[in-house]
Amino acid sequence: MSKLIVGNLKMNLLTIAERDRYLESFERELKNFPENKAKIILCPPFVHLEKFSEKFKMENVSIGAQNIFWEERGSFTGEISSLMVKNIGCKYVILGHSERRKYFSESGEIINAKIKAALQDNLTPIVCIGESQAERNDGDTAEIIVAQINQSLKDVPISKITEVVFAYEPVWAVGSDAIPTGNDILEVRITIKKTLVEKYGASAAEKVRILYGGSVNSKNVAQVCVEPQMDGVLVGRESLIPNEFLKIVEIINAIRNNE
Ligand code: PGA
């Protein structure tokens, strides 16, 4: 199973010039890159999706959206549907991100509706789950993770589960410089797998990828991805710097070659 390295560019690249500089730099770095076995998924803001998908046609670079609406079409001013991003070249969509839960009050129910919309249109949802600092302090991490998985997967059939990707993103690690220990991440990985085994059985659960996200950089990727045997990473800030982002890819590639 190839590793996934997701770049969440968030609300950045404000001008066309800035976007083009980013794309040029990314392409240049990618040309010098040794053989890449991992899968890179770049998730720019909606307005840049078309340009990004035109630019990256190679097999191991895909494009993802940062959000979608749960309805497919109609009178929903300002919203963008899964079919719209799919038709523009997206294969993935980030859903349930803690910033959306926090600033846009996205509930488990809303996230579940969006996941089902994505799956219906064959868009792979990258579903972010994770506990807050207070929940971790109270020893509630596992409980929160299980509850978020159950909410996210309500009415998601077994035929679709292997298309879902989870990203464990502790809320307190996103946009900070704090990261959990490798052991803490491994514990959550086990909790996620166990929950999936109970819901869908071992052979389906085995095929679901689980990424880590939250303050990932090239210096800590061994601790947050290699050590806890994660299936890749979701990178925020560092994905804005192509050569730093590709350093992370390089380290993950090196593990794969050693597997
Ligand atoms: P960060 O963001 O790497 O800047 O912490 C991660 C994320 O939002 O997924």
C-alpha cells in the first residue's frame, strides 16, 4: 500500500503570481527528485484547483479539495459540490478538519453527509479526527476518536470503507509546534483500526489508510510517521515550501524502500 503525503495549502497563495511561483518551484524540485513511490496529494484553495490539476498530470501527484458541500447541485449560494471538484480533476477531499469544526461549526452529522457525498462521486475523503488538549488531559482521547469515527461513518457501507482515508490530527498539534510521541500516535492508530475491525471486519479495516497530521516537518516525520507505522502524513505549513515538503516525501520514500 503506497504511502500518502497530503499537502493542505489552506487559505494561501493569494495572487496568480504567487500561485505560479509555487507551481514553478514545485515542478523544479520534483524534476530533481529521485524516484517517488509515495503518492503526493496537493490540496490548494478552490480557485487554484483547475490550474493545479492541469499542471500535475503525473501518476504519483494528485489533487484534492479542502472542502465540499453535501448536496450535488442547486440553490446553495457559495457552495461547491463533490461533482464540481471531481470534474475539475480532484481525486481527494479533506473533510472534518479541526479548523472547519472550529470556525464553521461542522458537526459530526455534517461531516458524515459530506463523506457520503464524496464517496458517491468516487472522491476519496481524507477524514480528520483528533482530540483537543483538554480531552487528552482528561484521558478521553480514545473515546473521542471512537465517537468521531462512528459519526463519520454512519451509513457508510462496507463496499465503500476501503476508499476512506483517516488522518489522526490532534487539535492541539495543528498549527502549533507541539507533536505527540510516536507511542501516543501508535495507540491512536490501534484504536482506529480496532474500531474499524469491529464495524467492518479485519480484511476491510486492514486496507484503510491512517495518516498523521499536525506540525509535521522533515525533522519530526520519523517520529510521527515512521515509528508509529502510519500510512503517510497530512502537512499544513511545510507544504507551502516545496523543497521542505519534498524532504518529507523523501524520508517517507526511504522507509518504503527499506520495507
Ligand atoms: P500544520 O497543519 O502542519 O501547519 O500543523 C496541519 C493541518 O492542518 O492539517
